[in-house]
Amino acid sequence: MRYDLVPGVYVLHPDQPDWGVGQVQSAIGSRVTVNFENAGKVLINTEKIELTLYEEQKH
């Protein structure tokens, strides 16, 4: 279980870059619901997919 995947955190799906940035809505065990800007709400099993934390580029 990843402890950094909490509601409000922004993530990217490594296999679906066209989904855009997603915001974690809920995380219960390995089941994480993410609201992606181009795909809507998606339930992710983090035992199969490792989401990447999104960090905005600072200028």
C-alpha cells in the first residue's frame, strides 16, 4: 500500500498519458479512485498499476 496516495494528491497514469493529470478522490487499500482531466473518474488497482505523483513545473 502506498501512503502518499491520499485524497487531493495529483497523479499521472503511466500507461495512459492522454488521460492527463488526475486527482485522487479516495484510497482504500489498493483501490484508488482518481478523477482524470480527460478520462473522468477511474478506479485504479495499485497492485497492478503504479501511479506517478505529479509535480507542477515551477518557473
